[in-house]
Amino acid sequence: MLRRGDEGPEVVELQQRLQQLRLYTGEADGVYDRSVEDAVSRYQRARGIRENGTYGPQTRRSLESETTEP
């Protein structure tokens, strides 16, 4: 589970996957900030996922099924 305030390579991968879907336009800097949280929330709302801006198992499975590994 990733959430705002987390940092590291897993966040970079999340950012890059969100960039593939044009949901995140910031730099893939490995920081789960407000803009990443907003992008994840938009993704979740569009797909009926209820993880509220956190990058949990359901969101991860869904996002990985729609994107390629960066």
C-alpha cells in the first residue's frame, strides 16, 4: 500500500504507469505527493475502485492490467 508521503522506486513506477494513461503529468521523482494522490483518485473513480487515493492491491492490479511495465 502506498499513500501520500511515501517515497521510493515503487512510487516512480506508479507515476510512470499513471503517465501512460495521461493521468499524471508531473515528473516521476518517486514522491507520492498531492498530485499523485489526485491522479490515483481520478483513476479509482473512473473504475469504481474505493481505495480513496491510496495505491492498494485492487488499484495496483487494475492499473498494471492497463499499462506496460516501465
